[in-house]
Amino acid sequence: MKTFIITLAIVCVAATAGTIVYSNSHKAPPVVPVAELSPPPPASMPPETIDVPKPEPARVVSHPASAPAPAKIIPSDSKPAAVAAPHSKAGDTLVSAQTSYGDRWALLKKLKKLGELDAAIVELKRRAADNPNDPGIPIALGEAIMNKFPVKDFTEAAMLGLQIDQSFDAALKLDPASWEAQYEKANSMSYWPAEAGNKGPEVIQRLSSLIDQQDTMPAQPQFAQTYVLLGEQYQKAGQSDYATATWHLGLVKFPNDPALQKKPPIPEVK
């Protein structure tokens, strides 16, 4: 955090002195018919006429070209094969290490639109209970619950907020260096109402430390969100100069980020 704060202070001082110029630079075998039998030739008869009954011709036994397959008998104690539910498949994607941060949030928004978000949350809670040592599951769970907002009822919102906080705390306990858990923990806290206490200073501290950590990691597009959110927290705290300087520093590192491009630039000193 010290590194970021020092850099931020330098930018603010430089802006005031006019030395910084903002630059917005996943078939059956054939059946052989039985030949019809011809009656045997009449035998020699004695002079007397004897009526001999004529034998009946043999019956032709015919078989259908293709007999229907016999019905398959299923034992009464057998069970049908399990079919994966849609929310189970979604759960696989949400907790997969191959799913990017942006793709996970896009899927959660889609599930909410389809009315399947609650089912996905139930599935993630089941997985969290079955796999308590996987930090990816509570991260996905916390983000899923965040997508239930906005919530009008204050009591419900408070309960959901507590579940979100507990989810990210569980993830950070397993993986303290998780960027996603750190960012989303601060992000969720930034929405806490005043009645829950002033979380602004803690959010600023968390985000400032996260920026220092980002500087030691390969750059990722989502890292720009840390600068966006931190600047907004400075602005909310009445520190406009720090807010503008933070957005400027972020834009220098992520010049193509649309959110940072929309933030006000550092004013030029005439």
C-alpha cells in the first residue's frame, strides 16, 4: 500500500504544479420358406373300390420378414441413469479454473436473466459444503449472491451482504493472495449502507494494497477495475484530487479500458 500511496501523492503534487499533462493515450437373417408338400401318388387298388380319404396338404409355415424385438424386461430394483441438471453444468463452469473473471460474471448475469440464479446458488452452496478446501467455490458463490442485487428489503439485503462477506472471507482464508477474492471483498463492502458503519477507509486500504500486488503480477484486463473503484472511493470521501490521479494512473496502464476512459482527466494548470 505504501508504494501506491507514494506514487499517488507524487501525481497529485505534480498535477497541482502543472508538470503533468494528461494523455488519454469456453436386418434379421432371411427366412427360408417351407415348401408346400404335394400329396403322394395313389397306391394300386384291389378290384374292389375302396374310398381312401385324401390327405390334406401340409400347411405352409410363414414367418414375418422382420419380427419385432422382444420387450426388454427391466428389473424392478434398477435405477435410471442420472441426468445432469442445467444448474449443475453451470456450477461446473462457474468454479472451473479455466473460466475467466469476465466469463464468470457474464454467465451469472445470464443465469439471473433466465431465472436460474437461485438454483445456481443452491448448487454452489452444496459444492462448498462438499469441497471446503477449494477457494474457487466460495468466490463463485459470493459473486452469485452479489448478482441478486438490487434488493429493496433492507433486512434481506443485510442478510445477503453478510453471506457475501462470509464467502469471500472463506476464500481468502484458503488463498490470501487471490486477486478476485480481494477485489470482490472490497467491491461488496463499497455498497454497505451507512447504517452498517463507514467502510470507506477500509475499502481504500484494501484497494491500495491490491494495486501494489497487481504491480507484481502479469497484467490482466480486470486489474483496471481496481483503479476505477479506488478512484470512486476517494471521490466519495471528498478527495477529488486523489480520485483523478488514481484514474489517471490506471489509464496509463490500461489505456483501452472504457470505464477509465470515461473518468475525468487531470485538469491542466494554466
